[in-house]
Amino acid sequence: MKIGQNHIQDTNSKDLKIHQEHFDFLGNSLSKKGVDVATIIKKLQDFQVAIPSWALGAGGTRFGRFSFFGEPSSLEQKIEDVGVLHALTQTAGAVSLHIPWDIPQDYNAIKELASSLDIKFDAVNSNTFQDQKNAKESYKYGSLSNTSEAVRQQAIQHNIDVINIGNKLGSKALTVWLADGSCFPGQNNFQTAFQNTQDSLKAIYKSIPDDWKLLIEYKPYEPNFYSTVIQDWGASLMLANECGNKAYTLVDLGHHLPNSNIEQIVSILQLKGKLGGFHFNDSKYGDDDLTVGSIKPYALFLIFNELVYGMENNPQNPDLAWMIDASHNVKDPLEDLIQSLEAIQEAYAKALLVDQALLKAAQLDNDVVKCQEILQDAYRTDVRPLLAKARLEKGGALSPIQAYRSLDVRNSLIQERGKNTVATGL
Ligand code: LRH
Ligand code: MN
Ligand code: MN
């Protein structure tokens, strides 16, 4: 299924007038405050987020999975689905593959398909948390941290294989997330597990090409419930520092204990030039992988406020690999991803509205009330007409969800692919 420009323009046409009125009203009031609206729109247009190849089907829990039908069952179909998202939103111009869930068969064909849809290959993800068919060694008791050298070697080699796959696609980063840890006190020696992980990551790092990044993701628990080897940003940063200057920390929003101050974490990592990647989602209790911005939109805004500050003031920090890491149990996966993309753009746009000079002055004056007023003035602005304008100028939909529904995308996919499809992945 490919959405044509004419289809999108048709669906836009009836709402163009009202959009223009909303945009003019907001644009005028922002201009009066000294905001450069055109620059904000350009920044929104340049902000591209990778879609994970494993998030295009319904997720599920260990208690069950309910399909939305018409789900992609091959990598080609997954890329086509990202194409649908990108055509409508103009902000999903990349895909992130998990290996071995999505190993390309015909590299040239996959690359051609992706480039015809204006999609790039972002970070590749390795998987040493599941045993693979015919693998000699098991990851039951860990991978890069395992007490067995043979297991560690197998896991190191897998990461090198993933780098080679990514290289053929034009990826520029490897993301390592480990399930390694322990379920019961005494099961692991913390120091041995950490040291083994460090040595294994250093071995992988030797194969990281010069223009690549190694992104080290952390998570406090799950699937291990007593300890995780790379439990937090401190552990990740220590490992990245040990590896070298191509290694960075990756922050996944769902990988924090309740009430963690994530905005402060991203801020300090950027100051140290060590924030490399970002996984967006939202959560109420744990690593819930819910729609971005659906639970804590103000926290997301505060995080973006620090990201924007870092992007503008920390040249020592590289460009980040942005990815949505969400799962969809009760929503059409494509609709859910559209909602996440919109929430990301919304938080970004609001953060771009923060008057940084005024904020700095208020901070110097210790005018606490004014500091809060400045942040909340930006947060309370309804920026949706800016987002719509950014999409419209690039040929996207004024309202991606409405367009998706009026174009009846899910039914077309069901007709094309059949009802009983099962997406591969988690
Ligand atoms: C782990 C995680 C990590 C994995 C993905 C499937 O919870 O966030 O990024 O690769 O989910
Ligand atoms: Mn993640
Ligand atoms: Mn996760």
C-alpha cells in the first residue's frame, strides 16, 4: 500500500481554510512575542524519528495478543508501513531494525524500497536476550556478562554480525540492550558481571566503524527482577567511557524507576557529550511502552526543553538517534505510532517556544516564579497549527489520523495481506 500525494491533498482540501485561520492566529501572536515562526517550522520538518521494525504489528503481553489484521509479515511490508506513516506525518523518515527479527534477504531491493519512500536506516539493534535457533550457547543466564566465555564470545560475534548487516544498509549506529542480570540475591557476583560486560563491549567496540556510534541502553529491571547489569545511566556512562569516544548512553523513557528526573539525566549527559540515542514511549508503572505523551506530557515537554537546550548549547554532544519504542496492545499499531509522532513534535515545538534568554535572566535573578511562568507559557501554547503547517508544506496530511481513517488504510492492508497475519518480533 502506497499513499499518493493526490490522496493526501484530497483529504486535506476540506480543512485547508480552517487550518489557515488557526495558523494565522497563532503565527501572529507568536510573531508579536518575537518568535521566529519560520525557523520553528523548519526545525519541526527536519526532526525525523525512526520507527522500530518490531512495532508495526500489535504487541501483546504474556497473557495474550490481539491482532489488528493486515499486519506486515515481511521486512518489505514493514518498510511499506513506515512509508505510510512518513507520507502522512512527514516525520517518520527512518526505520530501526532488530536483528535477527528482521534480517534483510535482498539488500539492494530493501534499500531501493526504503529510498523510494524517503526512509533511511537508523540504528541497528542486536538481540542477545533470546536464544536463536541452532545457536550453540544459551543466554538463559546472561550474554555479554555470562560467566561462560563461550557464551560471551557468541554474544560478541552476534553484535559484530549486526554491525555488518547495518553497514550494508547505511546504518550508523549499533544499539546494545542487555537483559543480563539476576532474579535472586546471590545469583550473580555484581562485579564479575559488570567486568565481563565491560570486556565484551570493548571487544564489540573494536568493530565499530569510525563513523558509527555504539549506543548503550540501560534498564533497571525486567526480564531480570532483582538486578540488571546495566541498570542506570551511570552504569551505561561508565561503560561508554571505558569503550571510547564512539560509545554513548541511550536513554529509553520507560527505563527509569518511578519519579526519576529524566530531564536532569539528559541534560548532564549532553553536557558531558555522551547522550547518543533516545527511545520514546510513555509509562504509568514500568516499561509500559505506551503511546508517547499519553500519560506524562508535561514531563515530556521538560525533557524536550533540556534536549533543545543541549542541541543549541552543547556542540560536544553529537546528533541523536531518535526512535519510538512503543508497543500497541489495544490500538491499531499505525494509528498509535501516528499519535506518538504527533506527541513528539508537539513537545518539541513547545520546547522551541521557550524563551531561553528570558529564562536565563530570570534564573540569574533567582526569580523562581518567572522561571516557571516562562516554561508554562510555552507549554500551554496550542502548537498544533505549527505542526500541521510543517506537515502541509512537505506534502503531509493536515490531520494524519483523520487522513489514515478516511483513506481506510487498515482495510486496504487487510485486503492486500489477508486477515490472519502475524507480525514477527516481540
Ligand atoms: C528493552 C527495549 C530495548 C529492546 C526493545 C525491544 O525493553 O526497550 O530497546 O531492544 O525494548
Ligand atoms: Mn528501548
Ligand atoms: Mn524497553
